Amino acid sequence: MHTKLIAIALLSALSINCLACSDDKAPATGDTDKDDAGSQPNQEMSFSSSDKDLEQTFYWAKKMALSYAHDGSDPVGHWYEAALPGRNAFCMRDASHQSIAAEILGLSKHNFNMMQKFARNISESKDYCTHWEIDKDDKPCPADYVNDANFWYNLNANFDVMFACWRLYEWTGDKRYLNDDYLAYFFKLSADNYVKRWKLEPENILLRSQHMNNKPTTQGRYRETRGLPSYVENYPGLTNSSDLVASLYGGFEAYSKMKAALGQIAESEALHLLAEDYRMHLEDNWWNNNINAYHTFWTVKNEFADGEGLTYMLWFDAAQQTDRIRGTISKMMARKNWNIENISHFPLLWYRYNYVAQAYEILKNISDMGRCEYPEVSYGMIEGIISGTMGIVPSASQKKVTTLPKITGEHNLRINNLPMLQGHITVEHENNQSSLFINNTPNELTWEASYMGKVSGISVNGEQQTVQTRTDRMGQTISYIEIKVPAGTEVKATAQTL
């Protein structure tokens, strides 16, 4: 049986439940007043490095990012600005992309509140959209919304929130991101009703019309922006984009992992098959050998076009073939006029794909770039340093933390009291060769101490261990060991180079 038919059959129970509650009915439960699962400790997070340029960027970004955080005294509750400065609002795209840095900065209450606010406002009257942007008064931002028939919306957004919520679970271990009633309701409607209403199925996505679901009362500037099929907002005549398909892949794959974490294996497998349908749609239809990159747009003329948007092929991990990743990055780097929103993602992405010099150059110079006060920028630099330069990535589903330093020059880097997994950890790297790991979470963790390239050995507290190797997306060898680190203990790993 074709994988799509298998997926549809396995998803039948999910769809029935979804359709039964789709008519503007919020879940019966959903407690927003309970404390975060595993409250964060009070220890101050701090960063230090012998690389003073990197240290300066971190504290510039930390100060800037925290200046946008609000303490819960506004009607909307705990929130941070994730939109144009001065709007006093947070939008779905920016909040999704700022969320991991917000965890690093201790803004867990803010993240859950904001994600749940998006989930609470999904409705059939908005064609299963929610509020693209919510302001401090707990209202849809008037810059983007008039009424349920007349508002701005980028169709990527529902899947971006799904993708962000999975990443937030992996970082925090907070199971509310998996089973909160409002979030679960949002995920179901997005995966079923929303996809159908906006004709986003893999077999239909190139057949969409430009302006869908307009109401008789839809007028003025939002007539053409109520359902934009891309995060690129200035290209005329779009009916689809590779960044939208990439977000669909990322959202469905994240939803699949959520279901697996909840033990719902059949639904997880079905969602994974659907995610793969979107990814293969990109590979089969959007890749162009002549330009050695993916097309970015599909237009009302039923033809492909090229422009911005490739960033999200990488952000959502939709591009997975090494040669196509290289082609995508080469095309991105050849473009000279990226906006600051895209640039905010580049350090994390360039480190992920081993373009270390380019990532480091942005980190060093970001505070001198135009519009660097845009909130997404400072948050992007925080994540770029912690998960990029230091390579720290937790996984609650595996009870594991991976570290993979990619330090430029001969330097040490240390992050103290980094919030994650219902507690905090401390990590110190000396060059790209030696790492200290302190586990101050409530549980034993597996630490994967990783180093780029082949090494002759890795010792733990002076004792040699058996080294394993794996290959990353770019075909580069990574040497690593896995170490059980009980709560309240510290371990040091040192790699011996060949």
C-alpha cells in the first residue's frame, strides 16, 4: 500500500476526534495558573570566554533580549517582545524562533504562556488560523487584525509553533508541551482541518489559488494577506513556496515525535509518513539542478521563481542530502541583501552545517549591523553561541545532552547554570579538545561528549574510554563517547588528537 494511504488509515482516529471539536469549541480544560513543570533554579546563568569578542556579543545580546521581557504584570501575562519594536506584541514566527534562547535566559513562564495563547485563539471562523500577533493587552495586535474575516496571516505559522513546541519539550522536559489541552487541540486542528481548509495536502499544494477563504466582508489591505503562502511577504503572485512546504515537513515531523514521546506509536508513524511526503515533494518538484538549489516560489502562472526563503529549508531540516545542503548554502551565501530577520538564524545554521568561520563572523559583527535592535537578533545570537559555538543540545525524550564545540581559535568557553531539563547544567570547553560537564538537574543524564573529526582516544576523568563515531549531515566524522552523569556530579572528558 502506498505510504500516503497507510498514513491516512493510521490517522483516522486522530481526524475523527479533531473534527468533533472543530467548531470554535475550546477544550474543556487547560490550567494556565499551575507552575512550570520543574521550576527553574535561582542560580544566575553566566557566560565567560577568553574570546572577548564572543563574550561581548553574548552580554550585548543578553542585555538586549532581556530588555524585551515583561514580568507578567500586563493583561497577557508573562511575555517577551517578538515583533517589530514598539508594537508591544509577539508574533507566531518570531516567538517560535526566539523560544530556545528565551529558555537559555530563564524565560520558561513566558514561553509556555505565549505558545498557549496562540493555541487558545485558533478557530473555525478564522479558517483554523489563530492570532498572528498578540499584544500586551491580550488582544490581537491592531496592526495585523480587524476581525476574523480581515487579518494578516502567514500560513507557515501553525507548523512553526508545532516545531517550536517540540524543541521546547526537548530543552525543558516540560510535558505540557506534549499534552496541554489547548496545545493538543491546536496541533490536531492544524494537522487536519487547517491543512484541508487551505489546500495544503502534498498532492494539492501546487494546485492552490492565490487568495483562498476570503469572506464577503474581507476588504482593504488584508484581502491579499489573509493566508500568505510564505514567510517572504514582498513577492507578488505567490500560491506556494518551498519555505511553506519546509514548515509543513517540520511541523508534521515534530508532531510525530510528540506522539512517540506520548507512546502513541501508530499515530506517530502516520505523521512521520506525511512529513516524508512533504519532504519528498520538495526533492522531486522543487530542486533545480541548473541552479544547484531549491526553487523558492510557485506562482499564479504555474511556474517556479527564485528569491528569499531558502533559510527555512535548513531551519526545519527539510534539506537532508549533503550535496543539496551545500548547494542551498552556497546560493544563500551568494546573496548579499539578506534582511536582519534571516541573518538572526545564520549563526546557529552555519555552525550546524560546519560553516564555522561564517557563523563566527556574524557573531563578532552583529551589534554593528543595521536593525540589530530587532528582538529576534539578540535571541538568535544567544542560541547561536550556546547551541552553535558550544554545541549544547539537550533531549528530554532521550534524557541526554550533547556537546560539540566548534570554537574559532585557541579559547575556552564556559556557561554556568544553563537552564534545561527541569534544572541546570554547567559546561566548559577548552579549545575544541576538552569539556567539563556539571549536572544540576534532578535526574541522571547521558552526556554525549562529541568532537569534530577522528581522535585517537577520549578520556573521562583521566580514564580512557571506547570512542564511537558518527557522520553528520555534511559527511563529517564526529567522535564521541556517552557518559552517565548522576544528578549533582561533574565529569571531564578530554580528546586526544591523532
